[in-house]
Amino acid sequence: MTTTATFTWSITGLETQNLDNLTDAVVVAGWQLTATDGTNTVDRAGRQRLTPNPQEFTAYSNLTQAQVLTWVQQDLGSARVEMYQRMLSDRLAAIANPPARPTPKTLPW
């Protein structure tokens, strides 16, 4: 059973490198996905390697979180974005409706 969740993506850190004519090009972005059902909250964090595009380069001081999140989600691909969100939704459902635990039994012999 899945539960209705609200997802929030955020950037938790950036790593840069000077590449050719690009100064402080973002090459790694740390991210966090948080899901809440209004009562419980779960999260998943990761790091995504990025390949800067010289034609669409943005100076580090002009970057926005929304722009970097777009890069991260594009590099992850829609299937992985959906997978992470489904995983967190399933975790929320398990918290709200914990599965029955098996009962230890003595051996019948």
C-alpha cells in the first residue's frame, strides 16, 4: 500500500573544478529527497556527477538551487527520480501501516 506523499528535492553541496575556460564548473552535486505524509518524514541523499555544458555555462555565483536540481534530475533520469520517490512513499506507508512481524515458534520436533 502506498501513501500520498509530498516530495521536496534540495541541493546539499556542490563540488567545482576549473575545466578549460570554465571557472568553478559544478562537477558534483549532493542532493537530498525528503518525503512527508503530513505525520512522518523520510529522506534519501545522494551525489550526482555532472558534465558541464560550455554552451550553457552559468557562473557559480549566479547558480540557483532550481537550476542545479534540474541538472541533477536530468542526469538521474526520470526512471531513477520516480524510483527514489516510490521508495520513500513505500517507506512512509510502512511506517503508517507497519507489516505484521513474524512470531518465533519452538521447533515442532
